[in-house]
Amino acid sequence: MKKLFSILIAATVLAAPMAQAQSRHDDRPGHRTMERTVTTKKVIIKKHRWDRGQRLSAAERRNIIDRRDYRRHSLREPGRGQRWVRVNNQYLLINVANGIIIGLSGAR
């Protein structure tokens, strides 16, 4: 029993330096392994439903497309102080001064 135990301890002592030697040789510049991580970005599309009487903020009014060619899109003529704007797939008739939605129309 003592002989078996001493052989196991000797094998462990001899195997430890060999394991360390293998890890040192893997760090050479020619033998490096690169790990590549790929991240995916999740895009959330937030759809908004517009109604009459809602107010567009100044930031929203800056990022919308102004439609001066309203006849081309079969929209009625805006009154004084009003304009048509396109937001996503809707046309909104808004008051220029305060941004309140006066009318709505779907894009054609």
C-alpha cells in the first residue's frame, strides 16, 4: 500500500511541471488562438398612433418631413398657420404655432 501511494505522489509531482510547460509554449506569437465574440443588437420599433388634439413636441416637429405638395398626395389645402407633415406612413395636419394635430390622413 505504501508503495502504491508513493508511486501516485511521484507521478503527480512529475506531471505538474509538464502541464505548466505546455501552457507556456502555447503563448508564442505564432500559436495564439483568437476568440471572436459576436454581439447582436436588438432593434425595437415603436409605432405611435396619432389622434386629433395631440401635440407634437418641438423635437418631433424637427424630425418630420414637411409636405408642401399636398395636392400631389390628394390632401386638402391647409389653412393659415397649418401645414401637412408626414410621420411614418401617415399625413398629419398640424398647427405650426403649437404643434397640435388638426387632421389626419393615411398615405396613398
